[in-house]
Amino acid sequence: MSTITTKDGTEIFYKDWGTGQPIVFHHGWPLSADDWDAQMLYFAAKGYRVVAHDRRGHGRSAQVGGGHDMDHYAADTAAVVDHLGLRDAIHIGHSTGGGVATRYAARHGKGRVAKLVIIGAVPPIMVKTPANPGGLPIEVFDGFRQQLAANRAQFYLDIASGPFYGFNRPGAKPLDGVIRNWWRQGMMGGAKAHYDGIKAFSETDFTDDLKAIDVPTLVMHGDDDQIVPIADSALLSVKLLKHGTLKVYEKLPHGMCTTHADLVNADLLAFIRS
């Protein structure tokens, strides 16, 4: 396997396919680089170098007990990027990965990031606070932690077969392979990383990161996203970005990169080539 070891001794697994301008993909919670299969195959065939890593504690990366926060996630990304010598890269992050890509671009990406895309992403901040009254109550995320600790396998099956892909909507046709693949990716990772990761994706404030990013940024979001509601994420993030463009997808779910890969891929390609 292709891995690097970070400064704190954590082994990070990555994929690196093809040649050309690099595209770096950042996966969501609690998944792995495999969640980008439809995008990596597509862009590799279009002549791009596609790179994706499993975050620490996720997928095939080491199941370490600590460092499950956005600063470590961004630093781990920087370690992979530095190891591979990537420059003029497009960074694309989904959900929690959108937060990682945002923090990476703001803190480590100067001179290395050409464009940024965040899809169904958690910035600016998910949890309800006095400064963020439209956020989700902390009790929602406490419930996630409780369910994960009680029966992680069932919790993940419920997410994948329900709100993540919109399979709980009237008339929706659940795709068994998609559900199983989500569950497989989740169960590959470590429970401690996933438990701590809930705090990382829900309570991290990316406001200053968004303001600091000076490259063209595309904010993509489905307006039927049941995991990261659009009103308190994409609609706010685009206002904080210097060069942000918002693209809203009517009735599409959080997992639209999988359920509507052809549509998402075409729009990503158009933005990258613009």
C-alpha cells in the first residue's frame, strides 16, 4: 500500500493515479478515499492526476487514539501533498472533507492550491451557538455519539439506508450496493476516530478560514441535504469567500456525488476548466 508517516508517527494511506494537473479529494465522515471512486475514475480518464487519502483513523490509515481534529486533518493533508510534490492542485472536499479542504487551503495551501470545491460541506459551523443561531443543537451531535457508542454497525446502516442518500424520501429506490459500500467504508475505520470526529465536524468554526481563501471556490450543495442543511452551510459559506460561486442542486441529497455522479462530475470538470 502507498502510505506516508506524519510527524507524529501516524501512517496515512493514499491513492495516486494518473498524470497531469493534480486533483486532491477529501472524503466525508466516517468514510474513506473509496467514496470518491466515481470521481477519481472519471478525472483520471480525462487526463488529471487524482489523489485521495484516508484520514487518520479512517479506512486504511492508522487507527490512532489522538489527533482527530481539523488542525491535524489539515496537517496530514499537507504531509501527503508535500510528499507527492503537488502544486497547482484543485482540492475537492465533501461534507467533513469540505471542512478539511477549507482549513488546508487557508492554512497550508498558499501557492499550492489553484481552485477549491466544497460539496455538501460543513463550513462555516454546524452546531448552534449564540453567533450561529441557525445551527443544529448540540443534542443532535450528542445523539450521534450515543448511537455510535451503543451500536456503531447499526447506526451506520441506518444513516446509509436513510438520510445520507435520500433513500428515506417517498418514492426513492434504495441502492443496496451503495448502502453496503457506505457501511463497509465506515466499519473499516476506528470507533475512537469516528467518535472524536463528530466534535471536529460539528463544532469547528471555519469562518476565518473561508475569509482567508483567495482562490476561485465552487460551493455545491443539494437543497434536500438532510445531513448538512443548506441554509446554515453553503448559503453562508459563499458569502464569506472572496471568490465564491454557489451551485444549488434541486432535491438532491447529501450523497449526490454517488447518486448523481454524472451531473456532479460534469459540473466539476466545467469549473476546473474555466
